[in-house]
Amino acid sequence: MSIKGPRASGRPWRSRFVAVVWAVCALGFVVSGGGLLYATVDEVTRFTRIVTPTPPEVAHDVIVRNVADERGRSASFRILLFTDEFRWRLSSFESLEQKRDEPEFTDEMKAVLNNAQEIICVGASSEEIPRGLPFEQGRALEEARAGRRAGQIGYWVRKALSRPVPIRKLNVGHHTPTKSAADTSDQRRVVIILVLDHEAGADLDQALRAAMARESIRAPIFEALLTRYSLSAAKAFTWVD
């Protein structure tokens, strides 16, 4: 019995070997096309997650893709710097210490938070320290305050989530004294970092530090977070339990 293929003339293939080769090639094309379609859908899903519109609470929205840790395993981040108005609501003394004026996230912000693989809430303290205290003692108190701020922001973020998302709390510590700042509110900036995706085993501490360094010119807040706070200047970040 001869093997026939879809030739225009309808005539049989010259040999069984030619027919088998054609069939194998056709099958390979179908399989590779399916793989390409799967990869394309996966990439579109990842891209859609990354470009979710910037929420109204956010003043500066920076996406850093495929940043490698020291072993070459990559992660992608979306770093959100909040507006002055929202900063006051999240980082003021009354909101933090007395639990007043709990913030309400918009639906847009909730959607962005719920699309993350992980969320990192950053706590920072200004250069001010309580009067009458030695510098080192005052700095220790402010570092503790920054840790509480990260924890409080994490608590508010968790309440805004509609699905389980791991939350990390990053304490960058006390701002380095500038001796000239009349208004130190900028030193208590509210920053929330979304982990959009990462390779298995990626060191998020290393990858995040590399992402901030890479984008420090485009967003100077990153350079400040890396170099001007007491705890972030160390080799590894300080995480709050």
C-alpha cells in the first residue's frame, strides 16, 4: 500500500521515506507553533500585569524588569512612590502611633496590589531625633519607629488585598543628618514595592538592591533609599518580622 500526502496533483509520494519525512516535519511545525503560542500567551499575561495603570495615590511609578541577583537569577519589580497627600496619611505621627485616619486605597490601587506575587512595604524615619538624647540612642529610637512604620503600612496593605499575597516589611532606618533641612517630611516617603515575577531561588534582597541602583538616575528616591538611611547602607537589607 502506498502512502499518499496532500499534494496538489493527488499523486502518491515517490517513496514511503519521503512521506514519513513530510509527516514528521508537519508534526514538528504544529508542536513548535503550539509552544510559540503558549509562550506568547505567557508573555502577554506577564506584560499585562506589569503595565496595570498607575493608581491615583502614586506620584512616581517605576518598573524594573529582569534584574539579576549575584547568581544570575532574575526578578522584576514595580516600585511605587506615593503622593505627598497619601504620604502624610500613612506616615504621620498620629496615623502611626495613635492609629488614626486609616487610609482607604482606591480600587485601582487594590487591583495593582492584588496582581503582585509579593509586596514589600518600606519604612523610613526622618533625620529628626528626640531632643536631649545622645545621637546613637536617638537613632536607635528612630530606626525602631521606621520598623513600626513598615509594619503599619503592611497591615493596611493586607487589609486591601482580596487574595493571599506574601508581604515583606523593609526597614531602611534613620535618615542621615543633613544639617540644613527645614522640612524633613520628604525623608519619610512612602514606598511600596511589588515583586511582579522572579525565577525560582532568586535572592530578592540582591535583585532589589540592583534594581534600585540601576534606576537611581531616573528615580533619585532609589539612590536616597540605598545610601542615606542608616540600615539600608549595609550589605544586606533589614527586614521586619
